[in-house]
Amino acid sequence: MVNINNPLIDPPPPEVPLENAPLVRVIAQVRFPPILSIEKKEFVGTFQEAIRDEYPILQPEKTQGFILDPQGNIQTSTQIAWRFIDITGNWRVSLSSNFVALETTAYSSRSNFLERLENIVAALQENFNPTIIERFGLRYVDRLVGQDLTDISLLVKPEIVGVISADFRDDIRQSINESLFIVPDEGGQIIARWGLISGGTTFDPDAIEPITKTSWILDLDMSLSKNREFNIAELMREAKQFSERLYTLFRWSVTDEFLRRFGGEL
């Protein structure tokens, strides 16, 4: 049993791999000032070649953006996002004029995810040479359903479970909590969302797909919005720090029974 008093500053606990982790999505995103050439296919080809062995499927996608003009009017603009997908469909790289992102529904380990992220940002630097990072974010989403949801009071700490452990839980259709934490020693902030959502609904369709069953979500998102030099070594140090801090908050939130339930060895 690991004793974590303050998950925002305590040392990260050793990782306990979970063979059947309820982790449904992990996303890392790096934002930078717009590079307009990224939207042109004649410029993005070399980036594609750098990652095509791992992400061979290309799906260009048009997205709508909003710009506030000097008069205060909202103008819409169309942007191109290049989606590079692996053969399993479980890993996706997204590249747009002002961000690159890596996401997966098949997370296996911190080291594997960070290695993939480093390869992506290295390809970005080599082909487009951004000079500034505006924001970096890392997000982990867990989901409990079925018997695991029924047993939530055994799996999740009382501070997090809240009202859905009450006797009238069967009458609750939705209960979402959100907290914003400042991480004092590392900079950045964590937005933590958790709670019950009914079947067919979601509070973030881009990251949390609706499913037919009622489910409980734990959504941990750490980010730092600050202009700094685009330096891969520093970015990866930051990514590792963020991953460790989010894992510390995750371990503070769940019980040892949670770890055992999903295949962890204590």
C-alpha cells in the first residue's frame, strides 16, 4: 500500500502495470504558433514519410476554427488537420498548423507512449522547425462500467466517489465533478473531472465516446500554457514529469482493490 498525502507534491509511486486497465484514451498535444505550410500537402509529405512505417493510414480532415476580429466579430475559418493512423486503428497522430497530437486507445506503458511522442515531435522539428512551444498537455481517461461500476465504493476512494455511493444511486442519471489544481513544484495545472454519465451521453465527444451503458469516468488532464523554446529534451522531461504527476493523482484516487481488480500485482 502506497501512502500519498498530497498527490500534487508527493513523490510519484512506483508504477503498477495493469493487465486489464480501464484506461480508454491517452492524449498528448503540443501547441505552437501557426505554421501555414503545414496545411499544404506538398509540404507535409516529408513528415508523413518520417512516421509512415508506424502510422501508414492518412486521413485529411477539415475542421472549423473561430477567430475574433478587431471589431469583436467572430469569423469562421477552415483548417486542415492531417490524421495519421496505425494499422490497428488504436494509435493516431494529428498534425495541424498550430499543434501536433498523439493519442491512443491501446496504452501499454509510460515508456512506450513517451518514446512514440518523442519520435513525433522529432519529425515535426526536422520538417517544420517550430521555434516556440505555447502549450503542452497530457490527458488520461479511465472508464468503469458494469460490475466495476457497481463495486465503485471498493475501487475508488470516498473523496472521489461522492454522491454515487448513496442509497439512491440508482436514481442518479448524471453527476460530474470538476476540480482545477495548481501544481506548485512543477508549474502547470491539472483539470480533473470525474463522475457518472448515462448511456449515449458524454461531456467531451472528442475524447470520451458515448457508449450504450452508464459509466463512471476519471479524466485527468495536466497542461502548461507558457511560451518556451521548442527543445525536444526539455519537452520530454516535461512529458515524463506530467505523466508521473498524473499517475500520482490517479493512485491517490483509487484503492489497492482497484489495482488488483485490473490485473496489478502488489
